[in-house]
Amino acid sequence: MASSTRDGDAHEGAIRLWREDDGWIAKDVETGVTTQGPSREAALERLDDAVALHEGERGREPTDEELRELGIDPAGNTTGEQEPPDVLD
């Protein structure tokens, strides 16, 4: 939930949202994470995702159970130190 600042003090969970050119900018004041989108809603949704990534809530390795649910055998799911095939030198 967005909140405002008063007397220069940021409140926990404060978000700054402003229009710039043809889009919207959203910034999480506490983390400094900033995103943009074509609408207010898009900018805020992207900010939620970006803050979650920043805080380590997304982007983690899947558990063995999650892999099995996707039909992947965890024992056979190894890449070692190999670079993904779509990475260019």
C-alpha cells in the first residue's frame, strides 16, 4: 500500500508514482527499486515483481518437489558450470 512522506521522513512501504513522457514511473522508497510502465497499474505490477526479486522472494532455484510437479526428474536436471546455449560470447 502506498503512503506519503511527511517532514522528509519516509514511511514503511512508501511508493512514489509519477508520470513521465508517455508512461508512469514507480519507485519503492525503502529499497530504491524503480520501474516503469505504460499505465499506473502496469508500473505498480512491475514494481511488485522487481521488489520481490530484489528481496530474494523470486528468482530462486526450484525445489526437487517443484521440479517433480513439472514432470522433471531432479536427478537428471543438471547443467553444472555450463553456460546456457542461448548466451552469446
